[in-house]
Amino acid sequence: MTNQVFQLANIIVMVATTHHKGIKALLREASEPSEEELAWILDTRRIDFKNGPSLDLQEALALIKEAGGWKGIQNAAIEVKEKEPLPWRLFVECVRWVGHGSRLNGTSHVQRIAQIFRVSNRTVSRWRGEVPVLIARLALMD
């Protein structure tokens, strides 16, 4: 897989987890992030999560353009949601819960998601990472 796929997947994760309507924006149910919002997301995530992509705004915009713009990313996200519904739902639950609060009753959010979907913690973690990579790969292929 190319570095571009991973960079675009990181952008997708950052938008999904940081934008106020991230998942809806990926599914064309809300407006896509503006340049200003994307700049803020890139800066915020770079500060909070030092292992984020080393892309500046112009590089991110060029990569998004190469993927067919937000429309291309949205088409790919919709396709993943339709063709891989369980991994998609797990990804959405991870976006909503993982890293957002404390353990409830001594159980992590990943453990609770695994219990709800009747999969292993490892499967939750794997799909959480694979879904945005799949979206990025599909968007960059078209």
C-alpha cells in the first residue's frame, strides 16, 4: 500500500473523530469540512496526537483532490458502509466512544463494543484501523 493511502486514511480518521459531524460528512449527510475546518483539524490533531500525518493543509488538499475531492471520499465511504456493514458499524462505534471518557464498570469502550458485536477486542481494533484504509484505497483508485 502506498503512503498516500495511509495519509488519506489518517485524514479520514481525523475528520471522522474531530469534525462536529464527521461521520455524517463522510456519508454526504452533512456538509464536508471547509478549508478552515480542515486546517484546524490538522493542527489540533498534530498537537494532540503527535503521530498524526505530517501533512500541511495544502498537501492534505492536494491528496483529497487526487482522491476525487470530498465526493470521491464520500462515494468510497458509502460503498464501504453498503458492502461491509459490520466493520463500518464497528468503526462508527469506535469513533463515537473510544477515547472519549472513562471506563464504565471497569470495562473499556473497545471491550464493550466487542461484547455488543460479539467479536474479539482484536477484531474491533483491527477493523477500526482497516475501514479508513479501505475508504482511502477505494477513493484513490477511482
